[in-house]
Amino acid sequence: MNNYANLLSDQGRLDEAEPLYKEALEGFREMLGARHKDTLNSMNNDANLLKQQGLRRGAQLGGAARGALLNCLLYYDDELTRGGGGSN
């Protein structure tokens, strides 16, 4: 679903991609957790879509970007602490 949303986004079909990105993000969160790299990638895709759409809802975009950044930092901190190096 996330890949199909990426395709739609690349084609400029942003309004069609948006619900797919959101559904994929919720699925990743539910199945993998908020700190999983696939969930973080999906959060990034959603934030990029909002940026592409030119939305000026700073709180919404800012919140998505801050959440993705925080979870990335936590993910990589956990990986480094376990000795995984963040490469998984």
C-alpha cells in the first residue's frame, strides 16, 4: 500500500495518495510499533506528502516531522545501545 501511495505521489496524484499513506502508517504502527524503521519511513512519507501538497498547517506538518525525528532518534539510540548500529 505504501509503495502504491509512493507511485501515486510521484505521478502528482497527491489527493489519492494521502489516504493510502495514512492507512499504511496506521498499519505499521499497529503491527510493528512506533519505533520500527518501516513505521518511521511511513511517517516520513506522510510528512513529505503534506509538504508537497503545500499545506500551511504548520502545527500538523511540524508535529508529524517532530514525531518522526523523535522516533528516529529513539530507534537509533536503542540500536546503538544494543550494538546493532542502526543498520537493520
